[in-house]
Amino acid sequence: MKKKALSNIYIALIMLFLYAPMAVMVVMSFNGTSSTSVLSGFSLKWYGELFNDRITLQALSNTLVLAITSSILALIIGTLAAVGINAMRKKWIKNAVLTVTNIPMMNPEIVTGVSMMLLFVFVGHLVTTSDVLGFPTLLIAHVTFNLPYVILSVLPKLKQTDKHLGEAAQDLGCTPVSAFFKVILPNISSGIITGFIMAFTLSLDDFIISYFVSGPKFQTLPIVIFSMTKKKVKPDMYALSTLIFVTVLVLLILMNVMQARADNKQKIKQTKQV
């Protein structure tokens, strides 16, 4: 009993340590004054200031466009890659490909960012242009570090899918392509959605890699916020961070709900087969 009580206290302290700063940020975003330490009444003033800040809104727009585009591209490439990896017969080749695929995920972000910047600058010299860094380089970088997460989300669903489903669909008249879209794809849809949400949140949040591969004409929100930290941070940044936090929280909840539903469906199928 004592062990259980101590473990509960320990978990509560960890949760408090992790979420107390975010709770303070949310509360202070409704502060009536510009103070960052004293709460003086409830106000939506800083949310109004946020929506009147042209630079911040432009950076937010850039971030959303980049996150959505990179997530879609990573989803398409990652799903196709997962299908290819799952179809590999030789185990050592599959393990080697998975190891190479996981490098962007395991590699320190600063190493990835610096190496990509050097690559893009080198390519820029080859094509004789100095203005190489911008949206295209950001897009390539974000797709690169998102790919492993998409593959790792889709691959387990492919392993859970019956290997003979595609063959059965082709026996009933489907072409290999239509069999994939009509039979295989619906069975792995939960993994695809999970991969997309994860890629979107990672792209939305990334700062280190984006900092090295972005140009002056296209900057994401984390970079703009970082430049603001050199001055006094106004509470409208608390409002913006609160909105981002709530959005990501909702996406994660949806991801977990969908994952739980998919697991329940899989258990029901296994029960019926038994």
C-alpha cells in the first residue's frame, strides 16, 4: 500500500513539473496587464493584439503551410516506403533499410540542420545562386525528419494486416493498384492518420533544423519567436503559445482515440477468428 501511495505521489510530482509551466502560460495569456508575473484581472486583450500582429500572423501562416505540405509529402513517401519495406523478403536487407531510415530520427537535430545547410549551400554554388535557402530547403528538411515517424506508424499496421488480403482482392478482379487502395489502405488507415498527425506536430514545433535551412524571405513561427526573446516577450506570445498548445493537445487526443479504436477493432477481429 505504501509503495502504491509513493508511486502515485511520484507520478503526481512529475505531472506537476511537466504541466505547471504550461498552466501558468495559459493563465497569464488572459492577464489584464503586460506583467509576466502578476495576474491583474481577466482579459482577452492579448488575443486581440495577437490577431493584429502582421509579422506573427505571417510567420504562423508560413508554419502551417510548411507543416501541412511536408506532412502530406512525408505521408505519401513514408507509406510507399513502409509498403516496400514490409514486402522485403530478406531480413538483413529489411533491417539495414530500417536502420538507415531511422538515422534522421536518432541523429541530433543540430547535426542534421548543419549538414543540410552545408548541402544546400553546396548545391547553390553548383547552380550559381546565393539565394538558395528558403521554402524549398525547409520543405526538404521537414520531409526528411518526418519520414521515419510516418514509416514507424504505418509499418506495424501493415504487419498486422493479413498478407493474403491483396491476393484475394486480385483473385476477385482487382488490379494490384486497386487492391492496394480498396483493401490494404483502409486496413492501415489508422497508422496513416497517426503518422500524419505526428509529422504535422513535429513540423509545427521544429526550430533547430529550420533555423539552419531557412532564408530571410520565409521564416517559421519558432524562428520569429526566438528572435523576440532577445527583447521583452509580450503576453501576446503567451496567447499564441496557448493556441498552439491546445491545437497540438487536441490532435494528440484524436490520435490516441483513433489508435485505441483501431486496437479494439483488431482485437474483435482476432476474437471472431478464434
